[in-house]
Amino acid sequence: MADHYPAFDISPVPTPALDAKPPEVYRGIYGMPMFVTVPTSDLAASADFWIRGLGFIDLFTIPGAITHLRRWAFQDVLLVPTGRSSEVPAVSVSFSCVLSQIDEVAAACEELLPGCTTGPRQTPWNTVDLEVITPENVRVILTAARPLDPHSAEARNLEAMGFEIPGA
């Protein structure tokens, strides 16, 4: 197989054409390969702008903690509250990984730039996250999904938001 191939079959982006139609907003749940996190001092105003201005939907909100916005598949934005935008790096991006990579990445980053990592920590949305601040002051989160216990608090939270939990 060639290193480069047309990959529009795995992308929500339509093949370029003058009459190309945008895909529908995707409301399903999937493992997000990458997403951005946007700190905001006004969660409601930010969500309103992203929704009414940029065409995103509120996939779900945990009041006062996070608003998960989505446009097309793989266009995910997480809005998180902060007192002032200067409290966190201007850019925050998350990349998916698997659990076995977290400690290896933490060790490698700490060797290169001691003190640059925080975590790993378990999250209420059933991941283990490692935060890394790069030399450019970019906040990179490596996020690994944990197997979902259908009887856990995380599963109950997802069910309360209307998501189906296998084995529950």
C-alpha cells in the first residue's frame, strides 16, 4: 500500500467540489482522536457563540465543569471554565492514546523538561489524562480511555445524559 492515498472515505469532509454539501452534525459517541479545549471565563456566552455563530451543537454539558461541543464528526471542542484566560496556556489540545502509553510519555517528557507533567489522573468521563506543558507553553493532554464498568458512577452519569451503556 502506498504511503499516501485518498482518505475521504474515513473523513467527514466531503470530496472537494463546487457543489459539495456539508455533512450533518454528528451526534454519536466515539473515541475522539484529537480535540481542543478552550478555557473561558463565561461558559454560557462562549457556548452560545460556538453554537449560534459557528454551527456547533451542545453534545452534553456538565454544569459549571465542561461543555462538549460538536460540529461534524471529529470536530470536537471542550469549553471549560476558568477565572481568567491568562490562568492557562492559550492553546490546549488533547490526543488520544492507550493506557500503556501514559507512563512512558510522562517519563520521556520529564527527562526532556523536568516538571512539565501533571498526572496522570482519572477523570469523571472515564479516562486517564496526562497533562504536559511544552517548551512553547502549549498544554497537551494525552488521554486514554478506561474500560467502562457498567455499574460505575461514570456509567450512571452517561446514562443520565441519555447514552446507552452496554452491559448495564
